[in-house]
Amino acid sequence: MIRIILFVTFVYHVTVKCSAYTVPKTLYRNLYGFEINRTPANEALLNLTIGALKFMRENEKFAHSGLQDTTPEPNEEYDFIVIGAGSAGATIASRLSEIPEVTVLLIEAGRNENLMMDIPLIVNYLQLSEEINWMYQTVPSDKYCLGMVGHKCNFPRGKVVGGSSVLNYMIATRGDPKDYDEWAAMGNKEWSYKQVLKYFKKLESMDVEELKSDSEMHNTKGPVHIGYAPYHTPLAQSFVEAGAQMGYPIVDYNGEQMIGFSIVQSTIKNGTRMSSNRAYLHPFRRRKNLFLSKLSHVDKILIDPRSKRAYGVEFTKANVSIQVKARKEVILSAGAIGSPQILMLSGIGPRKHLTDMNIQVIQDAPVGENLMDHISYGGLVFFVDQPVSMTMDEVSNPMKPYLRDFLNEKEGPFTSPGGCEGLGFINVDHPKETNYSADIEFMFLAGSVVSDSILQFTFGISDDYWNAMFSNITGRHSWTIFPMLMKPLSRGRILLQNKNPETKPKIYPNYFENPDDMRVMIKGIRAAIELSKTEAMQRFGSELYDTPVPGCENYVHDSDDYWECAARTFSFTIYHYSGTCKMGPLDDPTSVVDPKLKVKGVKGLRVADASIMPVINVGHTNIPSIMIGEKAADMIKEDWGLSVKEG
């Protein structure tokens, strides 16, 4: 309630700032097209107030629609304990609790999701809250994130029921079918695309009309709604047309072919975010065998050092240490940063590192290695000569219809997932050839880093870099493409700082360590610039902002050396951390879990989240993480002789 009131107060404050609006003498007068909004100020504010009150009532109802908090008694027993209520963890807990005779405890460090978190456009604001974001940062580097405060990259992660599915940009991609066939070829034989497709379908409720009939690839009855946002700027269609003008097909990238361009498919339902919490926990809040302990920080997994069997979990809640026991299994789903940290704190990890941390070694394993991520260059800004992009000053102006359209009807620009409207998947070495895997994703936004000054802080940009590069153009109408590296060859690692569970780990992403990653990134940047020159994007006078990047002035402008310097300055993660508890066959010494996700050398313990990925998928990792949760739940049921519910 307080957050809603503060938000409405913010909107009222913006009225003063934005009331003097001059309509440009161009084709488009505003984001809705040609018409000037002439709603009288008193009527506009009345409608906004009505919408805000309606939203507050919806939020109150939402607050009572989730799982209620449980505080277990000391040494209380459950059949299964799941650590982390994120994309995979919520899925696993929900699916296991389909079996009435088993009990499931879900432990989450964060608090409840609320409807403010589910307004798609304002996703970046969520990263400012320590209440719902772990606020991880990388160790300083002189090779990437040079334009960031302290040369550190911000690594947002969700600390909330729903995990990072509450913080992410809601972009729904499965990955390239070849990704999963590669997993299978590495010895994970149950993870080929043919075998995981049924889980991608099982989780999905496809809301895109033209895709609903494709029953070979899609489903309309799963818990996670996937569709197009209700609103798109005029730039969105131009982006897709630009891809076609460059010779690429328009595709369903969640179908058989990924190379090509498309409007974004999003985890959005009725104009608001569809998190794993809303998909997998809210509908089953009345189950008597499913329990959720919130605001509960896991300190370690309890493992008998002689039998090497996990038998429970120790966590802290309200400054009280509580131990709970698992009759069957503990399932760790704390994400690619949290899962390796908890394993190492529990005595599973590299022997020398654990010994240095004064932690008893239960199982020597390469935990924390193989860290992968999709890195991007964030500094491409393309100006347009019409008001067809989203700037926060404009869309939040209460004299315009955008905010009240969302609050009253769940329509308009606020339904756009962080302003991201289109995706393009290309292979820079084999352009337009569809039988290759994409090595670059174009993430198209109807805005850019200058569309909202708050982005300086969510991205972690230093004052020096911001003031030299962006401060004088903040608020101008623009669009951007984040050229994202899909198949990084570089690998990072995660280490503990000490044995205190409250201390954040050391994160070394090692971006661009392999020189081929930089080569592909530079070609991706050049391809994005070429797209800006197409007839479709020139419809709005698209023009690259080419002020020299600070620190790169000594390189020939537009040379490969220049773009390498730029990429190392504004290195930008898209939050796809993965691989740190690698899955592999029993004879693979680089892996932590086997193909059934069981931790090698330890009984009664599995890991199921993006950390198990042996190789990162093309695209975004939220839907693959949910798929991992779906498949893990079935494997657990099968191993324990529980009925597997088909979906």
C-alpha cells in the first residue's frame, strides 16, 4: 500500500515537470500516433486517481493470493526441501506437491512479490531495491566494465518469491534446439532437444494467436503464459522489417528455427508480469502439503560427513537459526551464484579453496567453475526525429494517457517488458544462413540508456563516464540494440570471500578472456549499425550517436580497436549467469552434478537451476530454467516411485 501511494505521489510530482509539452511538427505526435491528447487536467488526474485506487485494490487481493508464510519448528521433517523459490525452485516445489502424500518445504530468502513489481515497463527500478535484489557485483577488472563504478559490473539477482523471474525483462526464449543436442553429445543423454521439448511445452500457455495452432511446438494449457505485449511502439515493427530488409526471415524463435527476427514473446498475462510465483505457487496456495518459509537465509546444507548423505538444511529467520530435516531429498535451486555459494559453505567444492576458507571438505568438486553469461555492449544510441520511443519523463506524465491506461485497462506503453520490443538472432560469420546457431542476439529496445536517467544507477555507470557521454542527451527520443554474445568461449568462476553465509561471494566473469568473443562482439556491433541504416529504420531518421567513447579517443573512430575499447568500457550483462554447478556424466571431472542432477559423491542432494547448464543456451535463460525445474521434478518423482503427472 505504501509503495502504491509513493508511486502516485511520484507521478503527481512529474506533472509539474512535464506539463509544458510541445508537440513536434512530425508525422507522429506521440506514442499513440497522430492525435493530441486533449483530456482536461482535472479529468486526467481524476482518471489517474481512480486507476491508482483500482490498482491498490488489485494489489491487496494479490497479497492474499500467494502461499502464506510458515516458520518450521526446529528439526521438523519434510519429504523434500527446496532451496530457492525462483524460476526452477518454485516449479519443482509446485510439481512435487502434486503428490498428496509427500510434504514439500520451499525456503526463500526474500519477501512476497507484489503488483508494483509486475508493471512490465519499470523493471529497471526493481534493481534499486536491496529488499528484492541481492545486489551482487563482480570483482574489479581492467578488462571490462571500465565505465562502471569501481570497474565493477552490477549482477542483479532476485531475492523475492519468484526469484529473478520477478526482476527480469520477461523475455521468453527456449534456446536453439542445437543447444540441447550439444548437452546430450557431452554425455547428458536425457537432455537432447527431443527430450526437453515436452517440458518446454508442458510449462507453456501460448497466447500468440497465430502460434496456438502449432501443436507440434506449442501448448495452450501450461502454467506460464507467453505472448506479445499488448502495446508496441511504431519502432517495433520497423525493427522486424529492417531484419527482413537485411535478408533475414521473420520467425517464431521458439519454434524449429531461431535465426531471424521477431516481436518479443514475453511472460506477460493481461498486461502484467507472469512470474514463476504467479504461475506455479499462487494457483496452489491451498495445498496442505506445500509450505513456504520466507525471509529465510540458508546458511548450509546438513550433510553427514561419513555417509555423505544430505539430511537437512540450516537457515536463519528473524535472527534465529533453524534446522529442518529432509526424509528424501534436498533440492538446491538458488541460482548460478547462490547455489555454488551454498554448496561450498556446506563442504562441497574445490578442496584447496575450502581448506583455505577453513571449511571441512566433504566432497572435492569443481563448484563455482564454468561461469558463463551473455555479455553485451550497452552504448549504442540511435536518435529518431519523431516521438516514437519511450522516455520515462513522457510516459509517466499524468497529463498523457499512458499511465492511466495501464492502471485502468492494463494497456499502453507500461505493458512493454522494460521497453524491449524485438529480438533478432544472427550468425555474424554466416549471415542469413539459417542452419547455423546464432552467435549474436539483437535485443531491440524502443529507448536507450538516455531514456531515463535512473539507468545510470541500475547499470552502475560511473559519474565520469555518464557525464562525458550521456548527460547532455538524456531524455532525447532514441532506440538501442544490445548486441549480445550468445556463445561465449570465456569462462569465469565464483569463490567464497569467507565462511560467513551473509558475505557475498567473489565473482570473476572473465568477459572477453577468449579473443574470439571480442571478435564476434565487434561484428555484432557493426551489424547493429548496419540495421540502423535500413529503409525501415530510416523511416524515423535513425542516426547513431557517435561521440567518441571516453578513454577510446586515441583509437581510429569506427576501427576494430575502437569498438573493442568501447565494449570493454560499457560491458553490460543481460543477467544470464549459468554453468557454475555443471552437469556431466560420471566420468566428466569438470562437472558437479550427473544427468539426473544429483550432486556427485553426495546422496540425497540435487541442484536444479541455470547453474547446471554445461553450455549456455542461445537467447535468455528464464524459460530454460523453468524447463530444468519441470524435468527435475519428473526425475525426482520417477526415482522415488511417485506418479508422474503428464502435462
